[in-house]
Amino acid sequence: MSPAPRWLRVLRHSRWARALTRWLGGAPPIPAGLWRHVVQAQPFLHRLEPGQLERLQLLCRHFLAQKTFSGANGLQINDEIALTIATQACLPWIHWGLTGLDWYRGFVGIVVHPDEVWAQREETDEAGVVHRWREALAGEAMQGGPLMLAWSHVRTASAKAQQGHNLVIHEFAHQIDLRHKSRHQAADGCPRLPNGFLGLAAPAAAQHWRTLWGQQHRRFVREVQMAERFGAPMPWLDAYGATDAAEFFAVACEAYTVQRARFGAEFPLLLPLLDAFFKHPAAATAAP
Ligand SMILES: [Zn+2]
């Protein structure tokens, strides 16, 4: 395992700092210069108000204290890499406060590769024929962790935010989806909803969620098929979301977090659901 970020390591190893860390609840402060540098390097964070940035920084402090980073294929984890990933992973929870990080409790390890990695895939079809292929992965999430990310994609997140893309949020959205599922259950785009979601009892809220997401996913799959096969314009949301319900939820979370207004224009029926889920101030409190 690669060491913790340098400033965190230094803090852990000095006596006064350990006392300070205990006093702060195990989440050491982030050096101001490092914070400024990482925020400035990510233009999609510039729209945040000062109070929101403060909340994001607090989330990042706790996130970094809770997670373990390791570099793979020669990548050395440094402060900038760890904090950049933390800012993106914590961004969806700025309206929740620290309880938002409970959604990431199901795993600890984050493995960062310099670039995409090749994974061997195998699937048996209905006729019993085994298909094997190699797939380039920029990120992967699994139940219990670790979570894998390609730094080449994370550090270029700002350039992709305009299109509503964010790899880190995508992989962490899978963890949100998996959070309350058993080891044998796959992500399905239906995370456990917070109590009192949209003012509904839990079964009605879950039903409402499944119905709307199911409808919108089917519509999106049709739009992608029309674009790929019949020359219709490609929809704005990442076509990878057409893969299945879990990927649709993950690409929707990416787009919602970095381009909320555009996402809302594309999916007006899903906007209130994600607003309620992420406790955005615009969330309607009335039952649908
Ligand atoms: Zn995915």
C-alpha cells in the first residue's frame, strides 16, 4: 500500500498533531495552499458559494481520514491526487453534511492507476456459449471495495464536466447504489431511499423511484438506439447509461452533480428525485 498523503502522514506522526487530530475527531485540517490549488484546478467547483466550499472542505477532511489510498502501476499517491479525488467524491453531499459520508462506509480502499487498465471479462450466454473479451477500465466499484480509478481521467474531470461527465462521481454512485445491498446483490439503480423520501412511506417511495427511473431509462435506451442505428441526434447524457439501470443511475448522478440545470432540462422527471435524494435546497417536500 502506498503511504497516506504527505501532510496527513506528517500530522499522524507528530505528537501535538495526534492530539489535534483527536480533538478534531480524527480529521486533520487541509493546508490552505493545497486546498486553494486543488479547487482552482477544478473550474466546476468555482460555482460553489463560500459556505458550500467550507462544507466541501469539511467533508474532504473526514473522507481522507476514513479512506486509504494506494497507487498502482507505478503511480505515487500525493496530496493533490488524494484531495482531488476527495473533492469530487464528496461534492454530491454538500447539502447533507457529514452524514453523507455514511454512504461510503461499505469500503475503505481506493486504488489509483496512472491510466486505464485492461480487465479480462467472461460471460456465458443463454445458449451456454462462453464469451471472453478484454475491456479498458477507467474505474470500477465493487461491493466491499476497493474502488479503482484512473488518474488520467480524474485529473481531466474539468474538461469533461461541460458534458456532464465525472468518473469519480460515477464510481461512487455505484457505491451509493450498493451501500445497503447484500454481497450477492448487484447494483440496480435503486439505492435505499432516505426516511420520509418525498414525504412517502418507504414502500411507496421505492415504488415511485423504480417506476420513474424505469420509464426514463427505457426512453433513454430508445434515444441511444435511434442515434446509433438510425442517425437521430445522440442524446446529451452519456450513452453508456443505456447499458443497464445501474449505469443509468451512475451517469445520471455524474451529470446531476456537475451540470444540474442541464440534467434537469433533459430529465425533468428525475430532477426532483435526485434533488430529494441529495437534499438540494430546491427539493420539493410535497408528496408527488
Ligand atoms: Zn459504471
